[in-house]
Amino acid sequence: MDKQVLQQKIKAIQQKREVLVQLLAQPELGTLRIDVTQALEEMDDLLAEFAQTFPEAMA
């Protein structure tokens, strides 16, 4: 996988993260809230690692 493809995939993850944030705001989420919170934490970790590895790509 080349760097350009990886950057495109990371941008897609960043966009999908917003959907999880909106979902987390739903009051009727119930126990699914735990899974959504975990997914957000893992996405944030992934994005942080990517930014650390390719700082120029996140600018």
C-alpha cells in the first residue's frame, strides 16, 4: 500500500468518526454506548499513531 492510498483511508476514517460522535449523543443508545465509546478510543489511537508516523500528512 502506498502512502497516498493510506492517506485516503485515514481521511475516510476521520469522516466516519463524526458519525460515531453523533451516535454517542443519542440518549436511547443503552449498553451500545460502551461499544461506541471503545470504537472512538481506538479510532483516536489510530489517528494519533498515523499523525506521529506521517506528521506532514495531517497538516
